Amino acid sequence: MTQSGEPVIGVANLCKCYGDVKAVDGISFQVGRGEVFGLLGPNGAGKTTTIEILEGLREPDSGSVTVFGMDVTRHAPSIKQRIGVQLQTVSLYPRLTVTELLDLFGSFYAHHLPTKQLIDAVDLGERAKARSMNLSGGQQQRLSIALALVNDPELIFLDEPTTGLDPQARRSLWDLIKGLQGRGKSILMTTHYMEEAAELCDRVAIMDHGHILEMGTVPELIGRRFKERAVFFDTSPKLPVEQLGKLDGVTRAAVEDGQTVLYSRDVAGTIGALLGLTDQLNIDPHNLGIRQATLEDVFLDLTGRALRD
Amino acid sequence: MNTLMRLTVANIRSLVRDRAALFWTFFFPVMFVFLFGWIFGGSGDGKVAIGFVDQDNTPVSMGLQQAFSQVTLLTIQTGSLEAEKAAMQHGDISAIVVVPSGTGVAVAAKSATSIQLYIDPSSSQVSQVVEQIADQIASGFNLQLAGGSAVVGIQQMTLQSTNISTVAYLVPSILAMALMQLGVFAAIPLVQQREKGILKRIGATPLARWKLVGSNVLMRLMVAIVDAVVILGIGLIFFNVQIVGNLLAAAGLVLLGAGAFLAIGFALASFLKTEEQATGVVQVVQMPMMFLSGIFFSFDFLPGFLQTVARFMPLTYLADALRQVMVNGTQVAPLGVDVAILTGWLVVCLGIAARSFRWE
């Protein structure tokens, strides 16, 4: 959205195989300066391999990969000075305190921010002297983000930053990431949560089996796939999907997580027809509702399976 | 402070704050020193044990025995000359006093006679003490019985004590065991950190990997020195085990031994994938070494085929070298061979680790 100048990340026709398995199979994308870019996809889609190549941890088999306009295989040391990597496993030293860890990680870099400033940035002031092993899940994620910010990086990699957190901790972490975005940092993140991608990412790429299936802003992706809105209710054995697919306005009917979802071009017509049918059968559709199609629907439509399986 | 020192400090902090690790690195070997020291030490009070052989059986010889028994520094055991010689060779006693038959008759006749004193000149401190005591007793005896004329003399005999005392044997051996465990157990945190993806993630920072490994090595070498000081200190203070050899050579051996076993630990970590595997394999490696390398009992007591097995174990040579340098222990192999074999293990295992170690 706020792209300007040359992209911070440029990936063109990237391939990476492990034996016979094509983990990444000819993907291309760019991330602009100040942009938050999301890689979405199920486990094994190739997200982690892509990120690790960008971080200089793996060599690509073919294709070109640049960060800050520099080739990652040839300029890994200078790139590493300027990127921040969020560690899913927080610390090498679980018995060191928050302050000690930030001091230590700071010493790995030529330039680093004052520890106090980092602690304040992630709101861990009260736990500054706590050993990292004694932090709560949310606090550990905050620490791991603080560790990613130690060198005041221009580009930050966040690998599933909120996995395993309760909704409240997730919300507060989202605020933290939005703050980084506000300070002009470029961010490449992976996530399992469609809601998170919709909330944080300027653009997303949906990956599966090493390919990028779809790329764009979240509204673009939804609009490209779904002109419809979704009518949903608790699935009932008396209302088979095949039959519902023929109701007025319905383009597609599906069962997801115990709910029947009818994608409809004409919501009023569909609901009228549905209620007529349930009247006839003398049943009540439970938890009936209407919503816009979501990124989750896009993903399901693209891959035929839910993201979090 | 540079990165390497900061990492080393971080390693030391982590160790000091980890009670389980502290137990295994410091208290476990210390416990062994006390346990075996008390079991085998006997005279843990700094006394010198001597044998007294009475071939005379007269009031004179009994008087002499009583005189020796009254010296608080000595503990006396009696027996035949053969038995006492065997005991001295085995290191149970440090000297033997023999009163030959006919001594009583000679003293009564005021004709010159002598008692025999067997000492081991190679353990000079103890020999000197025993010599002085024997001299004093003899002159006191002469004063009392013969008015000062030298009737009873001392005939010095030497008997090579081929074995050192059990505690003196154990202290450097247990130090060797501690160094072995310090090194081999280093495989576990490495495998753990790799399994958790920590090593890979560290790779995403500009930190040079050798510094990560180097800080680990530095920390463990420091612990090795502390272990050595603590174990030898306890041996000296509580069990009177003197370090007779060159301290610098001893420190060099401690570092070489710790280095060789660290290399073995790193080589093991190259092939192990999970923490459970590492914990199991490390035990499989260290247990047989602990029991077969002549730590708790002399190498000579092992049956032949186990001696052959033990000759393949690096711990055999580290323990042997430390005993030779620290307490004049009898050698399993010449010191030069010990050092060469340990250096060989260090170089080969380091090579294996450098070739095969995976960061993820």
C-alpha cells in the first residue's frame, strides 16, 4: 500500500527441492518498502522454506532472490545485519532474564537499540528481570518480537507470531505489529489465521504445494472469487447439501465445521426459499446467519480444504 | 566485552542457575570422592599407617611396639613380614618396622643390635616422618635402657610401594570421570537446541557459528578447571591426598582430557537427532567407561577380555595420565602414550564433528 522505490524483497521463479519433493516450485513475488506481506497456506505449503531462503538459511536451487536489492546467497552477512527474525522458540538460554537476553542478542549486531527501549516497545517492563522460561506464552512471543527488533531492522520476518495465544494476547500482539507497520517497517509474515492476515496484511499470497495460487489485497482476493455472500446455519441431516444447492440464487453449497454454507448471489431469495423448505419439513434452522465471504472461504475454494488442519 | 565473552558468560549463568546441571557437574563427582574416600580411606585423619612385625616376642620388642603405638600420628597393624610387605606394596601401609628375633637378648647383653625399617623412598614425605619417629623411639629406648649408649640402631630397608593408597588412586580417577561426563554430556544441550530449531534461528543473526560453539567450549573448560580444583582440594583436605606432580602438567592434562571428551560429545551430537536419543546414547557411552576404565578399582583387577575392552576407552588413558602426574600412580601405559591417545581422540572426533555436524 505504501510501496515506494525498489522492493525490499524480490523473488522470481524460486525453486527448492528436497530430494524428489518440490517444496517451492517456481514462485515469484515482491514486497515493497513499508508493506506488510502475508504468506498463507497449510503446513507443507512451502512458506517456511521460502522464508528461510530469504533469511539466508538455505540456498535456493534456482531463481533469483534479493533482499534490499542484494542477492541473498552472496550478501547474507550484510543482509543479516539489517533484518529481524522472530524466533518461534524464544531463547537459546531459558535461564537468562529478559534484559540479559536482549543485551546478548544486541551484541550479535554491529548496531543495536538500547535494551530499555526494546522492553518498553513490547511492554515487558514489569518482567524485565524474569527468566525467559518463566514468561507466559504471550510474554514469550513479545520477547521474541523484541529480539527480532534488537538491531532496529528495516525488514522483519514473523513466522506465525500468534500461534498458540489466547484471543486477548493475540489482539495485543496485533497492536504491536501495527505499531511496527506505522513506523515504516517492512514485514513478511506467515500465519494460519485468516482473520489475522485480513487484519494486518496489506497484501497476501496463498500458497499450497509450493505454488502461489493467488496474490493481492484481502478485499481483492475475496472480490475476485466471491461476488456472493454466505448464508449459514447448523447442518441438519434433513437438509442435504445437494438439495440446498438448487435453491434460488445459490451458486455453491458446502459443509464446513458442522455448518452448512450457501454462497448466494441473491441473499433475500435464498433465505426465502430456505425458510419455505424448512416450514415444509417442520424444522427450525439453528444459528441462521448471513456474512460476507472471508479469506477462509477463498482458501477453501482454492485448495478444497481448511487452512488449519 | 566482545560477543564470545558475552556468550560464555551467558553459558555460565545458565549453568549456575540450573540446579540439575550443577548437581551433575559438581556435586556428583564430589559425592563420589567423599563416598569412596570414606569407604577406602580408613585413616582419613591424616595418620600414617605402618606395619609392625614382631619376630622377637620379648618384653623389649613389646616395649618397642607400645612405643610406636603411643605416637598419635601413627596407626599400627601387626602381622608376619610377608603379610606386611604385601600390604605395603598394595599401598595400605606406608612403612614397616621389623624387630628381628634376638633383639631382646642383645639388649639385655647391651650389645649393639638393630631393628629394620622398610620405607619407600619415592614417597619421601611419609618416609621422612616415619624415619624421624623411628629415630626418636630408638634413642629414647637407648636412653632408658642403656644410659644413652647406642644399643638399638635402625637399619633402613627400601621396599618399593608399587601401589598408591586407594584414596590417592581414586581422587585423580574421579576427576577423570567428571571430565569425561562434562564433555560427553555436552551432546545433550546441542541436540536439544538443534531439535528446537534454536541453532537454525541463531543462523539468521550475523553471529558467527564458531563463536556459539567456542563459548560452549570455553565455559566447559572453565568448569573443568573448577572441577579439578574442587575434587583435588577435597582429596587434600579430607583425605590427605597430596598432589606430588607438576601442577602445570596436571592442568594441561585436565584441559586436554576435557577437550578430548568435548570433541566426543560434539561428534555424538552430529549423529543424534532427538533429545531422547541423545540422553540414551550418552548413557550408553559413559556408563561402561565409568565402570571399566579403572576409575573405582585398579585396571589390573579386570578380567583379561575386559582389560582389552578398557584399552579402547579414552577414559582409561585420561585417568592413567592424571594418576601418573598427580599421585605417582603406576602406569597402565607410558604418559606419552596416554597423551598421544587422548590427542588422537580429540583430533579425530573434532574432524568428525566438523564434517558431520548439522545445524538443523
